Amino acid sequence: MSSSSISGNLADVHLQKIYAATITVENGIITAIEKTSDEADPSSDFMLPGFIDSHVHIESSMLVPSEFARMAVVHGTVATISDPHEIANVCGMEGVEFMIENGKTVPFKFNFGAPSCVPATVFETAGATLDVKDVTNLLKRKEIKYLSEMMNFPGVLFKDKSVMQKIAAAHQQNKPVDGHAPGLRGEQAKQYIEAGISTDHECFTYEEALEKLQYGMKIIIREGSAAKNFEALIELLNDWPEMMMFCSDDKHPDSLVLGHINQLCARAVAKGIDLFKVLKAACVNPVMHYKLDVGLLRKGDAADFIVVKDLKKFEVVKTYINGVLVAEEGRSLIKTSRSEIINNFSCSKKSAADFALPWNGKNENPVIEALDGQLITNKLSVKPKVVDNYIVSDVANDILKIAVVNRYQSAPVASSLIKNFGLKKGAIASSVAHDSHNIVAVGVDDESICHAVNLVIEHKGGISCVCPAAPNGSWTEMALPLPVAGLMSNEDGYMIAAQYEQLDRMAKVELGATLASPYMTLSFMALLVIPHLKLSDKGLFDGDRFEFVQP
């Protein structure tokens, strides 16, 4: 029998008190909590439950689950609610199985969901389909804790048969259903919630989140590498502490190096929000809502807890999972190991002519307006720059070419226009392109876009950045291969973070990208289920009308 004791100041979320205590752990379970003083010891650190990311796509970190865990524990994260939707869209059930099995190789509590929308829509080419039978079978597994975000909110509102069967299958297994309904308000929001959908992480205004809270829906405050809704929603935690959680949704590797849910706790406390309300959102509410096997610093619980220097900055000193010390003083004790590779990538290299965009003769053309820190886009109508009857990038007005290339088979390229990337030369491309993960690229000319796309194709997945090195016709180029489904690397996470930072820097310094996270924003420009205007491999799509834009 293994036994150990840890002493310090206990932040008791259940009693909402802080006092000096000693915790005894035997075989991964807290067997005793002895109060040693009614007061906190000013010379001691603080013990509190571990942090939980309440909605995250591990794939967006570009790391396999084991490497994500290795980096997250440094920041006091002990568990995630993980939607394997991204790899499911590429590799189907094999992809979900990969995530589950890889997650089991490390001491970390991954809690996976059954992807509800694979493919996300019929308006794009995906690599796989999960039907009602597949989803039902997943929901029967103990590793699957919930039905992942129901992005097909029109299907819920119109009571689509397969959508309702998937929701019913989750309820039959007594497992919650996650929501995804950006901007849905009023009676439609109420109808969506009444279908049995219990959370939403897509609210981007205070008013929308408040209305959904009043209807009985739990709201997850998202602060990721692209979508940042913390500032808009955090004040709601004052009045709704039992109904809110924190999540990243999508976390690129460079930002995971810097912090995770601990950063949101520090920001919330700095705004004057009560510590115990913050800890409920960060630690307790996810465990209660998703019925997780994660300890909450009570006698008889699994010993999943952290030690922090103070309750303001939440600088993590130690992280324990099942009583095992997994991180200490900023250093992960989880060893890195290379996973197997699975993929689904089959398209031939392109030529610059494939990206040409013929002019339709109209004085105005639709333009996607990317918004920094948001997944939604605006829909503009702008006079295009035309050369020899072809629409080209208008760099002076920051209106560039965007293209989506089918990665699963050779097919015609879809091209359109986009604003706010700020590139002055070159192009960037990525096979991380929600939700079907075709190749998406933005650039100032067809040659650059083609070169960036072909780099991704050459590696069978990855992100790239290219810059023409005039006048000799050579290129400055950089690529980060993502061999696992074209979404993730199986290499050391800190090395991948450093390589990603180099690409991000090149895009900004050499090409002129003005967005805070150009690659993360790029990855959402083909996400059709988020309004208002997006581009799939099949064409320009109006997210409000849920139909293609007619050329």
C-alpha cells in the first residue's frame, strides 16, 4: 500500500473556506483530510481541486492526447471534456479509437464524447461518416461521457430524424448532450434547449448567454487561441456560479505552453469575482455535470488536486492525478512517446491555374470578413480587382484570395475573397480546417497559394508559409508536418510549439499578417456551421441561409 501526506492551505470549495490542513493519500485515494488550523498559514502554498477544460478539441493543439496532457498538467489541468470531432471527420471510428487509446497511455483524465455531426454538413467533403448506429454504439462505452456538440441546430429545430435519434441515444444512456448554437435566441433557443441539449460554448454576447442561462442551459465561457469570449461573458459568473464552466475549445501549441484554465482563473479573480465561484466553474461544475471520475478534494475522492503559490496568479507548483505527481515547478513528469500514425489524405499537387477565379461580370462580389478573436465572419459586398477577366487579390485594400482544396480526392479548387488577413506577399495554408479538414489557404497571388498548398500535400497534412524571394524566382518556405490525420504531430509537444511559433512569426513578419492568430483564424474559414460567410471545397457558403452563394 502506497501512502503519502501533503500539507498546506486547503481551498475547500464545498465549505467555501480556506484553512491549514494535511491530506493523506493511499493508493490514489484521499483517505483523510485533517484540519490543522482554522486559519490559513501565510507561509504555505494552497491546495485546490485540479482544473478541467470543459470543452476542447485536442486535435487543435496539433498534438496527440498524450502530448497535450504532458503540457497541460504543468498548468494544473487534470482532465478535459474532449470532443474527437476533428479526427472523426477525417478517419471516422478509427480516429475516435485512436484518441481514446492514446489518451490511456498517460496519467491524465480524458473524457471523450461521441461526435454528433460527422460530417458536419452535406455542403463539404469529409473523410468519414458516423451514422446513428455508430454514435449509439459509442455512447454505450464507458469511455464516452456525453454526446458532443450538436452543431446541426437547424436539424434540432426541424426535428431531423437522425439528429433526434442521436440525442435520444444519449439520454437513454443518461449522458448529457453538448450544444453549439451561436447567436440562437428567443423561441428558437428555447426549442433547442428543450430538445435536451444542456450546454453551449458558442455564446459571444452577454445578452445571448444570459438568455440561455435563464432558459436553463449551462454556459461554458470559451477563451481559446482564436475565439475569445471571456471578457463578454465573465460577469455572468457572479450571479450564475452553478451554471457556468471554462473551456478553451481550440488551443494551439504555443498558447498551451503559456497557460490553460489557470489563466482564466487568474483573470476572473482579478476582476473581483469570488474565488469559490471561480473554482466552481474551473473545477467542480464540470465534474458534476458530466459525472466525471475526477476528485474534488474530499475524503474518498481520487487524489486529483494541485498546489499553487497563491490564489491570485494561480502559479502551479505541483499537480497530482490519482495521487501521482505529474508536474512540479513548471516541469512535466509525463514522458513523451511517439504514437502510431493514422491518416486519410489522397490528392495530387496543384498548379497555379487551378486557383484562378473567373470574373462573373458583376460590379460587386461577396467577400468573407475575418474577425480577430471570433469564429463568426461578416459578409461584405465589394468591387473586385479584375485583371484579364480574372478576379485577383487587392492587396492595397486587404482583400485577398482564399482557396479550399479537397484533400480526400483530386477535385476542382474552390476560390473566393477574404478581408483582414493583412498579407502583403506570399501565402499560408493548413490542413487543419474545421470541420472536414480539407486544405485552406490565403495568399496574395495564385502562385504563392499554390506553393503553400503543395507543401501541405507533400507532407500529407500540415501547415505552411511561403514567401517569394524575388528577383531570382526562389522561395522562402516553412512547413510543420502533421502526419496524424493531417491534424496532429506525434513529436515532442514543446518542439512542435517552437516550430509553430516560427511559422506564426514568419506569417506576421515576412508576410505582414495582422491577425493575432492567423493560422487559428484560417482554420475556421471553412467552418460552415458558424455564420455568416465561409468557403468549403464545394463553394462559397451563406451560413445564415444555409445554402451556397450563387455565382
